[in-house]
Amino acid sequence: MKNIFTILILLISITAFGQQMTWEQWEKESQTNIRLLPKYGNVEKTKEQKKSDEEFIETILKQDSTHRKGSDHLISLGFQYLYRDIKTAMYRFNQAYLLDSTNTDIYWGFGAVYMTLGQYQKAKEQYEEGLKKAPENTHLLTDYGTYFMAQYYALEPIEKEIALQNLDSAITYMAQSYKLDPTDQNTTFKLSILYWNKGDCDNAWRYYDECKALGGQPITEAYTKDLEKKCKRKNK
């Protein structure tokens, strides 16, 4: 019942359209470029680097007024770059950390970079680190759930029982995120597809309709057709 298009749409937040770098290239370059490592690899910076950081922070504060606003702005920019220039995306997420190291959305960004590079375990580590600090961060909960969705699709053809465990985990974290913020279209859309995979048509339609009511931006005609094919609407 699953098509390639569904997997690509479902995991849009973790699959780059035309990945700009391989993991091998990324790993090699990160040995000499700490900006490709989360939190700059926790490396002690030189005096010149620290001075540059101070000047950068001053510049950002002039336009964003507070460290948190500047950090949030940089995270937003990072996601805008994610699928077209992944290196710049990581630079922005690290700069967000530089502005406000307590902003747990940085782990959302770091995780997204690793998911895009296909390094799912590393992405999971970032999400878990962020959730330890902020268990109710809905961005982290939704993308942590997306990690388990990726595992479900990877394992479903070969280890169905373990795959289903991952599917249940994905639903658990997505449901937590939804409970905290029922207005996130990304969360409602993915919940619909999760329940579609589980064969729970009532919930698949429930979250589809909720996503539609919120604007339905992630919904595609292809998924709608698959949902209609597998889950006939009940007569009201």
C-alpha cells in the first residue's frame, strides 16, 4: 500500500531534495571546520574567533533587540537554507546557539541537518538532548516522532514487528506534540499518515481534516487519493 511518493512526502522534513553533500564529505570537512559541528564541537575558540563572535552578536542585537529573538531568527533562516545549502543551514543553527545557548530549538535544527544527511542516530541524539532540557518542546517532539517514522519505513520490509514498534513510538511522540500544540500542520499531517499506516482510518481522517482546517499546506493530492482508496469515508 505504500508508494515512494508517500515516503518522500511523509519525511519531507528529513529528506533533502538533491542532497548537496554526502556524509563522507561532511565528516571530512568538519575535521577542519568546526562550524559543521553542533555547538562548534565544544572546541575552545581562538581570540580572533571570539572577537568575531562578539562583533556578530552586536550586529544581530541591533536588528533583533534580544538574544532569544536573534537566536530564533537564525534558526528560522537555518531551516530556509536546509534543502538548498545545508552547510549554511548548520552555520545558522550554530550562530543561534552562539546568541542563546539555552534555546532548545537549536537541537531541532541540529537534528534536521543530521536527518537530511541520513545520519539518523546522530539526529536522534540531538533530539534527545534537547528534550532532556525541554520535554514539552513541540518542534523536538514532532521531529523526534519523525525519526521513528523513518525507522518504520526502513524496517517495515524486513523486520515488521520492530517496524511496528517504531510506528507506535512515532505516534506517541506526535500525539504528545499535538496535545501541546494542536495547530501545527506538520504534526497533524504526519499523525494522519501514521494512522493510515496503522490501518486506523477514523484517526487518519480526523487528523487529515484537522490539517485541512488549519490550511492543509502539507497535504498533497497523491496522499488524499491514497487515503480515500484505503479509508472510505463513512456516511454521516
